[in-house]
Amino acid sequence: MKPIISSFFALSLLSSLATSSLSAHAHQCHFPAIFNFGDSNSDTGGLSAAFGQAGPPHGASFFGLPAGRYCDGRLVIDFIAESLGLPYLSPFLDSVGSNFSHGANFATAGSPIRALNTTLRQSGFSPFSLDVQLVQFYNFHNRSQTVRSRGGIYTTMLPEADSFSQALYTFDIGQNDLTAGYFANKTVEQVGTEVPELISQFKKAVTNVYKQGGRYFWIHNTGPIGCLAYVIEWFPIKASDFDPHGCASPLNHLAQRFNHALKQAVIELRASLPKAAITYVDVYSVKYELFVHAQGHGFKRSLVSCCGHGGKYNYNRNIGCGKKVIVKGKEMYIGKPCDEPDKAVVWDGVHFTQAANKFIFDKIATRLSMACHRQ
Ligand SMILES: *[C@@H]1O[C@H](CO)[C@@H](O)[C@H](O)[C@H]1NC(C)=O
Ligand SMILES: *[C@@H]1O[C@H](CO)[C@@H](O)[C@H](O)[C@H]1NC(C)=O
Ligand SMILES: *[C@@H]1O[C@H](CO)[C@@H](O)[C@H](O)[C@H]1NC(C)=O
Ligand SMILES: *[C@@H]1O[C@H](CO)[C@@H](O)[C@H](O)[C@H]1NC(C)=O
């Protein structure tokens, strides 16, 4: 009898502990603002503000005109903002019509984690690397409060001081560090050896935000770059290096190597930042699933771009979607989109369509309302 009673007691104690910790954690999170860092996967107009607009037909499916996004419509970060009841994020770099009352977006297309020593024109990568985005965030944090204290309209356009500690800090960056190395003729193995340094810089960025009062972090891993036309088409890839779904395995393995290290870094950050709630979001798996079972998820084309020009993947790196070219003395935009952008996974050989972004968001969304809780 005795052992049974005591184990029963232990069980009920355990279950009451579980219930109390559940109820303490059950409330939905409220985020008054989002501060986002990243690359084109989450750029809502930063690169366009700095270097010129991404031309039509970008934005056509939703905004009706180019909206600074490399997409026919909304990005995952837009769906995140919508679901939290917040306005779409204004790019920090856009000085026209921006409203930062509920956050700011520091991401620009082509941004790497690592600081580059080349300009956009030399390398095609953005000079707004993660460390620069952090400098911009610090400036924003500091100056927004100085300016807000002037009162009037500034109080409606800049975040309250408390928003910085209650905000969701979102990150989606790393893809350009992997591709930049590959495009610079390094082997996949060589680029892989750079991963620890990239991850170390990433950890510094998160720690920096934490030191400025940030508490809630939402970190996307990097996608299956080996399924994207701009990567597949760069160098000839051996037939034996393609997986059964047409993706280049060595490049996907590189992305997975990065993700493995990123996941480990998140575990270390949870230990070193005691008040932080950090959610590691596996967008790789969702994106790969979409490529592999595109039809099962209602899509008609997976690897072949919707907007582009020629070749096996309707992609030509010299004539990209939305690029302005002179044809017979007349300026025109290249890239008539496919008939059904909502049935395509890839928009322009590099980025996902709005329909794909919605699919990705739906798969990760359930954790959003819990992202303020430490795990
Ligand atoms: C840029 O130059 C600095 C100083 O020479 C160097 O430490 C750094 O590794 C370089 N960055 C890249 C991406 O080459
Ligand atoms: C902004 O920076 C100045 C010094 O550069 C500092 O005195 C001030 O406290 C900072 N303000 C905030 C809100 O961080
Ligand atoms: C900025 O956006 C907020 C929230 O949408 C709104 O309440 C405020 O009026 C806007 N400010 C201006 C100047 O448009
Ligand atoms: C990479 O290699 C190709 C072919 O050998 C060469 O044309 C190109 O200039 C190289 N690129 C870089 C960045 O070294």
C-alpha cells in the first residue's frame, strides 16, 4: 500500500505543478511593436529606399504597385505584423511616409551577417550588414525617445519607451553569407568553415539587443538555398548532386550546417540571457516541404520562377524580374509574371511568392502567441 500512496501523491504533486506552470504560461503574448533585422526575406522597403525601387511587377498581387518587397505581395514579416494586429513595418531607411509607432524594419535585401568590404555595385550584396543594422537600431532607440519627447505628432509616429522591452525582435539573416562565399568561388566546404564566425557575430547581435532591453526574440533559420534558381544556376552542378526533388544537395547541406549551429547558439543564448524568451523558428523545413510537395499544397510550380526570363527555371541573372532595360531605345520593365502567381512557390528565382509566404507563416504562426514565454 505505502509505495502506491506515495507514488500517487508524487503523481498528483507533479500534475499540480504542471497545471500551475501551464496556467502561468497560458496567457497570450502582447507585443506592441516589432523590430526586424534581416535580408530580402523580410525587407519591406529598405534597399529600395537606399538604392532605388524594386520595379513592377513586384507588389502586383497585393499592393497593386511596387512596395519595396522582392515579392508579388506580402512577406512572412507582413503576415506576422497582421496577426499581431500591428501595421506593416516601415523601413528604418525610408524617410518618406514612414510611421514607426509600432516598430521599425532594419532589414535590406542582400544583407549579410558579416560586414563586407565591397559596395553593392561591386558584389551585389547590401552594405547594411547585421552589425550596421544594430548601429541603426541603437540610433533609432536613442533618438526616437529624444524626438518623441518634443510631443505633438512625434508621439504618434515613434514608439513609447516601454515598447522596446515588450517588442518582438525578429531575425532572418544568413542566406547571403552562404551564397556570397559560394558566388566568390569558394567551395561549399570552405564556406562551411566560416559558419562558426557567422554564428558568433549573430550571437553578439542578439546580446546587443538584450543589453538595450530587448527580451523577446523570434529567430528564423535559413532556407533550402539549394532549391533556388539563382543558386542552382550560378555554377554547373553535377547531376549526382541533385536530390530527387531537383534541389542541389551540397547547398542545402550547407544551409543545414548553418542552421544546426544557429540552433545551438539559441540554446547558448537562452542560458546566457536569463530574462530572454528566444524562439528558434525552423523555416527551412517548411520551405523544403513546400518544394517537395508543392502540388499537394495546392501549388502548380515549385522550382520554376513565376517572374523571370528564360532557361530551365524561368530565371536569368542578367535580366531579373522587375529590372529596367532599354529595348529599341525604350525603357521597359522585364518580367511579366506567370498567369497564376498564387500557384507558384518561387517569385523571381530568389524569393518566395506571397502565396508561399502565407503557407510558411501559417505553419509557424501557432508559436507566435507564445513567443514571450521562456522555454
Ligand atoms: C574586411 O576587411 C577586414 C579588415 O581587413 C577583415 O578583417 C574582414 O574579414 C573583411 N571582411 C570580409 C567579409 O572579407
Ligand atoms: C542617448 O545617447 C546619449 C549619449 O549619446 C545618452 O546621454 C542618452 O541617455 C541616450 N538616451 C537613451 C534614451 O538611451
Ligand atoms: C502612425 O500609426 C499609428 C498606428 O497605426 C496611428 O495611430 C498614427 O496616427 C500614425 N501617425 C501618423 C502621423 O500618421
Ligand atoms: C570564379 O571563377 C570563374 C571561372 O573560373 C571566374 O570567371 C570568376 O571571375 C571567378 N570569380 C571570382 C569572384 O573570383
